Amino acid sequence: MNSIILQTTSRLILPAALIFSIYVLLRGHNEPGGGFIGGLIAAAGIAVHAIPRGRTSLVSMLRVWPKTLIGAGILLAVLSGLPSLLLAEPFLTHQWPFPSLPVGTTLVFDLGVYLVVIGSVLTFLSYYLEEH
Amino acid sequence: MMLIFAIIVFAFVAAPLVGLMGGRSSPLVAALPFLLFVVFCALLPQIAAGEIVLEAHRWIPSLGIEAAFRLDGLSLTFALLISGIGSAVFLYASAYLRGENRLPRFYVALTLFMASMLGAVLADDLMLLAVFWELTSFTSFLLIGYSPEEAASRRSAQQGFLVTVGGGLAMLAGIILLGSVAGTFSITEILDRGEMIAAHPLAPTIIVLLATGAFAKSAQAPLHSWLANAMVAPTPVSAYLHSATMVKLGIYLLSRFDPVFSDHALWIALLTGFGAVTMLAGSVLAMRETDLKRVLAYSTIVSLGTLTMLIGIPGALAAVAVVTFLIVHALYKACLFLVAGIIDHETGMRDSSALGGMRHFMPVTAAVALLGGLSMAGLPPFIGFAAKELVYETGLAASAGWALVAAAFVANAAMVVVAGVVAVRCFSGDLTATPKTPHDPGFAMLAGPIVLAALGLLFGIAPWLVGDSLITPAASAIAGEPLEYSLSLWHGFTPMLGLSVLTLALGVFAYLRWDGLRSTLANIRQIDLWGPDRFYDHVMDGLQRLALWQTRLIQPGSLRAYVARTLLIMSLAALVTLILRGGLELPSFAGSLMPDLAIAALLVVSSIAVARSRNFVTGIVAAGVVGFVVALLFLFQGAPDLAFTQFSVEALAIVIMLAIVGYMPFRERDSRSATERRLDAYIAAFVGVTASLVLLAVLAQPFDARLSDWFRVASVSEAHGRNLVNVILVDFRALDTMGEITVLGLAAVAAAAVLAGLRRATGEKRK
């Protein structure tokens, strides 16, 4: 689908979608948002960018196959649960190492969700993209 | 005490390191099994004194399952065989497979196998035993399938796996029954309650299930063919797994529970019956082969049959015979397998009918082969002689002994022939041409066979070396009571000696006429046509046909049919439940907000638009409007997160549709006939009405706010977040979310696999 309109607008949509998705991801713990929605937004942005440019450009932009993102995401989610095991608490009991900073292992977990969503959507989509 | 637990964990953890060293073909890989061997040797005096080492660690207390271990004479005998022969095989393989790029993987699987095997024989908890048991089947699968690019290798790996794991399932059922009858999974406690268990009405079922597992693992007829086919694995694997250790696990299981069931008539009948049949079947099948490894494999089946039969015979003498034969067999059979591997490696062939005169090229190998062969043939002063005498003595003392002795007589004569074919025939006579010019291999490949063959001779000359320290404690464990037995080579002029002489005469006679005998037997086509191996193929074919038939039935390939069926069944189930349980109820509509009604009207209009749309693009747009309106509804009802997600999903769906629209063969116009359209309309109406009724019934119930109140309170204090939805997703129910993202990822990968196939089939011409 070699549309000049899509080619041009997607160049603007991609960075906006990515920045917005990260904003949504980060605010998720207190305001509407989170890894799942953030992932959907990012995937939509990347998809709009990839549709007129094709499969090869998608992979070269991501630098990895979309499938890798799925694996990385699940790995992050698992890793976020390991500190609790070391502290002899149930798996995935989230830890908040800094008393003043609102950063904990939940963020790692949510980042995992974010990556799995992006990876899944793009894995599926990539088979419908044209080779260029 | 943590000793046994530490040993097994160490063996598992060392696997990557061994893989790394093995990848460089370093002979140092043998250090791990040798170290374990030394540790077990150090425990020998303690066990010989009659002590039993027990240790238990918490594992799954809620189910009464412990990580418990038991080291007695029987498990120590197995542990010594596993680590001792393991040392020889690890060393041997470093030269045998030198330079192969699959070596790291090979050594990792081999080490994991050894660790699982040790775990299985040392476990004192039935569930732990089952776990390690299945692990040995799994690692055996990996090792038989060493060359996955060959069809024979794949088939054999799968066959071995299915047969042993199928048996393992039967064993697991037996274990669960045994555990519930005994009230414990602890082997030690079960042995203490032996009489109560044997008298229980469920005892016959338990016996059949346990025996099925053991028979599958130890290749008893008619489940024996996987073992012969497993010979496609590299020779070190055949020597280690498929003669010396893994196939003995079934023997271990039977020996372990022999004290419980030894006087049960069914136990005796099953074990002696199947054992004797296996001995005879193995003897005949061994005579048909020329491939050195397959000849040895069938002779292993004969020996496994002998062991099973001996366990089935009650009494202390049988227990001694089991252990002696077990050790003897492991020594000579591993030795001869390794020799067969040397012949294969050096000459490039292993067809014993075409080999001869190799003593000129490989004098050391020839000498080692002769030592191993003499022990196998049961000649004095080798320990094999003592074992054979014990088998006859046990058989003669048993009831219905003449039948068992007859089977043993044939089997032992077959052993003489096999020993001749493998250890004498290839080395004697005139020199034959071979693809490679052979010579004696280096230290790494010869060390193991030399030591194994020498031990066979040493134990024969000095039986007390192994008798008091190992055989008596192990036999005591099988008999279930402390035994006194002094192993000796010479018993004087007894009926057993006479039988031995007759056996040897028959064996030598058959060996001299081997060519004729072999071709006569090999020409009996019925064995190939009606044998269990062919039966296995039929079963697998049937399974595939069943899968194909079922797939065609359930999955005709029409998306419309899938959607219609899924929705119909779902709605029917919901509606029937709702009516039968009397759940039909209407909520009060008081207090409904005006904006909501406006949204509802919009929803109705856009739904009608979807139903009326005549082509694909209009349909997508109309469906998108429905989605956005639903999102608005969420927003006004105070679920911003849900609305947000709905908006994102709708947007993404449109983007994806955009990508797909150019690819799919969507028709411009609706192709359904008028009847089909009417049917679809009925289905849609039915689904819509059901969904509405269910939702109304839900709303009619008073809202239970306990859970949401709790989350509202706990969210900030326990999870440091104010957004309830997200806090539940990433913290309170994080394990669910992890499951969901795993499913999402798997679904994407699975869809990708289907789409990739579709693309290959149709996509290329669209470029």
C-alpha cells in the first residue's frame, strides 16, 4: 500500500504515538493508562509507519524481529517477580526499593506487558505487510 | 544431612559445564561421573555394614510429597553402575564423537540423564521417583534423536519416548493408587507396611500398573522393539542408556517393590511369565541380526527378561541372583557395546557377517572383546559363570521351575552365540576388506572397555570383593530382610554345572552354524509382518487418520461456520442455564441517565448499519463506530481505563484491517444466498437476545461492593498506586496477567506460523 498521504503523515504519527505511549505507560499506576494501553498505542503508531513502507523496513526500524519483543516482554515480567523469591515472599510480590521514589518492580512488569503487546500485534501484522 | 540432595543437585547444575568441556572433546568430561563414583564408593563401607541412609526435605507439604532420598544396598548398586559406567562412557564419547558440532548438546543431555537416573534410584518418595523416571525418558529421547535430520532417528526417538512415557503414565497411576492405599508416598514406609498393602483388594491393580511401567521401560516383550530401534543413537548412548542403566530402571522399580509383593500370586505369574517370554523372544530375534549393535540390543532384551523372571521368583536366593546378574550384565554388556563402537569407528562398518580377522589390526581390542565375551558366555573363572549358575540354581528351586530353567537354558545358549558373534567372529578368521583401515584406538576409547572387562575377571577370581560389600546388602534390600550369602565361583559337581556344560555345548554348536541359522530365522517374514514394531506403525497411522478425520469434521475451514457455531453454542448454554436456574429477572430502570440513553440510541443505529452494510469497507467503518460508541459508554459510566483501552483497540483494529484489506480475497458484494442470510439473521438475533437477557439478569442482582471496597483501601497502602485497574493487573493479580501476556504472545506466534505458510503458498505471486 504505497500511499503518499500515509507515507507523510505516518512520519509525524510515529514519534507522537511512541512518546504518548510511554507517557501512558508511566502514569498507569495512578491515572488511567498502563502497559497494555501503552503497548496498543505504540503498536498502532508503528503499524501506521510500517504499512506504507513494508516488512523489511519494519524489521530494520525495530532492529529485531517482532517475535523477539514477545520473548523479551515475558522475560521482563518473570524477572520482576524474582526479587520477591529472594526475599522469601510469594512470587511476583512487588518490591519498592526506594522509599521516596515511586519506582518499583511493577514498572518492570508493566514494561514487559507493554513489549508483549507491541510484539504480538507487530508479529501478526508483519505477515500482511508487503516486501519492498 | 544434605548429602544425597547435594549430590543430585550438583550433577544437574554441572551439566552446562560438562557441555562446555565436552564440546572441546576434552577427556576431562569424565571427571564429573568419576567424582560421583568416588563419592558413592566412599559410602560403600557404611552401606555394607547394613546401614540405610535416609534424608528428607520439604517439597510439597500440602500434598504429602517430600524430596526424600534413600540410600541402601540396592540404590547404591545402581548408583555405582550409573556413575562408574558413566565415567567410562563420558571418556569414550570424547574420542568417539570427536569434532562433532553437536557435542555440547550431547554432553548436556548425557549429564542430565545421569543426574535424573541417580535421582530415580535414590528417591525415597514415589512422586520424586516418577519425576526423575520421566526425565530419563525425556533425555533418552534427546539422545536417541541425536541426528534429527534422519527419519529413522526421529522415528526411533519418538517410539522410545512414547512407549516409555506411556508406561510411565501407567506407573504414575499405580503410584497414586499405592500411595492412597498405603497412606504415604514414602518408599521406606511402604516397605514397612508391605503385608497390609499386599493383602489390600486394590493390590492386583497396583501390581499390573507398576509392572506395565517397568515392562515398558525395561523392554519386556511385547514392548521390546523400541530398544532395538534405539540403536540408531551413537554407540556411547547405546552402551550407557540402552544396556547398562536406563533400561534397568524398570528392573529397579520391580526390585524395589519386590519385598511388598513377592508372595502375591499375580506378581509371581506376571514377572516370571513375561520374563520368560521376553528371554525366548529376545533369543530368537538376536539370532536374526547381523548388525553388531542390534545383536547386542536383543541380547540385552534377553538379559532384562532374565532379571524380570528372577525378581518374580520368591526367596533369598533369587534376590542374590538378581543383583549378581545385574552387575555382571552391566559390566560385560557395556564393555561389548563399547567394543562394537570401536569396530564401527575404526572399520566404518558393523555387519558381523562381513567382518573378520580384525585381530591383526586391533590386537588390544580383540583381547578386551574376548574377555568381555567369555564373561557373557558364562565361562569360569569369569563372574559371568557365577551369575549363570545362580540363575539355574534359582530356577531349579522355584515351583514350575522346569519351564523357567528351559527358558533360561535357551537364553544362556543364545548368550554364548551372541558373545561369539560379537567378540570372536569379527576378530578371528581371514582378514576382510573394510571401508577404513582399522587400528587400535587411543586411551580414551580403550580405557573403559579394559577396566570393565578386567573387573569381570577380577570379580570372578575374587568374588568376595563384590559379594559382601555390594551384592549381599543389595540382595537384602530386594528380599526385604538381612541376608547372609557368600558368593563363590565353584559349587562342586551340581545339576547347575551340568546345565552349564550343556548350555555351552549348545551355544558353541549354534555359533558354528550361525550363518545357516541366521538366514533361516531371518527368512521368517511373519516376524516382520506381524511383530510389535509393525503394530506400532499401524497405531501411529491410525492416530494420524483419526486426527485428520476429526480436524475435517470440526474445522471445515469456513470462517462463517466457525463464528456461527461458536456463537450458537455459547448462547444456547447461557440461555439454558439462565432459564433452568430461574435467573430471568429485570432490573429497575429508575435513575438511568439521559446521556446514556442517547448513547444507547447511537449504538442501536450503528449496529443496524453494520447489519445492513453490503460490502466490506462499509462494514468495517460501521463496526468501528459501534466500538467507539461502546467506548463512550464506558467513559460516561466511570471506567476511563476501559474506555481508553477500547479506543486504542478500535484504532488499532482499523489500522490492521487497512493492512489486511489488500491481501484477502474479500468479495465486493455479499455472496450469501437469501436462505443463508435469513439463517444468519436468526442466529444474530438469538445471540443478541440471549446476551441482553444475561446482562439484564446480572444488573437485577444487588451489587456486592466488598471486593471493590477492599481494593480501594488496599491499593495505595499495599501497592502504592491509585489506579485500581492497573494495580490489580500488575500487582494483586500479576500472575494472571503474566499468564495472559504469555497466551497473547503464543497466539501471535501461532498465528504467524499459519500466516507464514499461507504467504508461502499464495503470497509469492502477489509481489
